[in-house]
Amino acid sequence: MDVRRAGLDLAEEHGMHAVVVLVEGGLETEHLQRLLAEATQEVQAMAESEGWPVWWLEQDEHGSVVVLDGLAMEVKQALVDLEESHPLGQWWNLDLVTVLPDGEVGEWHRSPMRPEPRRAPSPEALQEALAALETDS
């Protein structure tokens, strides 16, 4: 599945927002799957805690799409906060895709909320973050 295309299609079809969950590239399959599962679970938990109904979830080995209902700016802000606060968030790419008032489909970007660019984390940082999560479990 092309996750970004699926997100666009689902957002348009349901007239809601789609959170496209991707993991930044170059990781071993084992780490990629762990990061994707954790990101998807955290997006669902965030939506639940904010009272935003999740209407659809689709996931494969490349990414996932979570279709939810909420105010777009609030959802995007929560996604940016999640990327920045979660120990694994720096490897996540949480994009918000929505249907605009004119019927066009568009993507919300983080730059208006956090203009500074994200930095690529080191492989050592990933090992440390994964180990820290294991000890917290």
C-alpha cells in the first residue's frame, strides 16, 4: 500500500482527517516494525485521550493510516507534540491529511508550529531509546 495515497483517499472518502504514520528510512526491518507499531499505538492513544473518534485504521509493513475526527489544527499540534515528546518520536513522520472546505485534499505541515527543522537522529540514539522503552515496560 502507498500509505500517503491511502491517507489521501481515506480522508477524502470519509470527509475526515487521516494521520499518515511513517518511520524515517534506513532502519532494519525489526526496528522499522517496532517503531511503526509504537507510533500507531501512540496516535490511537492520543486520539482517544483527546476525545477524537478513530473511524478507520489500516497498517502494513511500510506505514499506517488512522482516520479520525477532530479539529485539524489541534490534531496537527498534538502530532507535533507527540513527535517531540515521545522517546521514539524523532524517527516518526506523523502527517495530517484532510479535506479542505473547497473539497480539495491537503496536508498539514509542522513548519507553522515548529519552524526549526528536525534533525536526523543517530543509530546509537535509536538503540538507547529502544533500551529505555524496554526497561520502562
